[in-house]
Amino acid sequence: MPHDFSRNHFELFGLPPRFGLDAAALEHAYRGMQAEVHPDRYAHAGEAEKRLSMQWATRVNEAYQTLRRPFERARYLLELQGIHAMDPNNTAMPPDFLMQQMEWREALEEARSGRDLGALQRLEQSLRAVAQALQTELEGLLDERHDYAQAAEVLRKYRFMEKLLAEIDAAYEDIE
């Protein structure tokens, strides 16, 4: 069983602390750690070892869930730099992005109320492209430029895109 609970999520899996993470390497490291710390391996151990195994299994799962999702991984990388990007006191957004948000929301509402599947699909395609561009921008800011303040702003935009895409998924269900 691992010994050091203080390691960050990347260290836990032996991966470099990068936004542009090798998903296959993460998956492989996760499976290896899971096999090592799984409580079933400690079924015949003492209570203290069983408890420690359970704590490690929980820690490994939490770390994996954080690193496998782009938003959570970026937020975690920023937290490692002491930046809490999603601090409710820091909601500043550029005016042009705020205007674009309003347009997207109007388009979503029009597609939903008009039960226009084609419009909804076009909006989704457009938003997925924007979300992908924001991910690419995050990778450059976090991994190459180390511009954490700018990355925090881009992450807030990305979070908005995730929420809007979830609303689009819900709109598909409403229409179908």
C-alpha cells in the first residue's frame, strides 16, 4: 500500500502535473493503484490495515475522478498554484463573452420552445467547438505559458460552456 497521503493527485499516479494529460496513462496508473489498495486485498488483515486500505481506495478514486475530467483537472492545477478559480467572489467575465452567453441562451430557448431539433443540434455543435477551443487555450496557459490568472478566467468560461451543454442535453430530452 502507498505510504504518503500528502502527495498530490498527479504524484499519486506518477504523472506530470499537466492539463494535457495522457488519458491512457492515467487509466493505466489508476487501475494499478486500484489493484494495490482495493479493500478486498486486505479482507484478512487487521482493522487498522482495512481502514487504511479503505482510505487509500477513496483517495485514489477521488484523485482519478478529478484528473479525468478537464474542468476538474484545470481547477485542481490552479489550486496547486494557490488560485481558486471558482471563488464565488470572482465572477468577472469579459463583456463580449457575457453578450455571447446571452445570445447562446436565447438560441437555446428558441430551439427548445420551437421544438427545433436542427437548431438545437447546430447550437450544440457550435458550443462544443467553443468548449474544445477553450480546452486548447487552457492547455497552453497552464502547461506552456504558466499564466494561471488568465487560465482561471478561461476556466470560468469553460465552466459556463459545460453548464450550457448540459442544458442542451436536457432540451433534447424535452423535445424528444
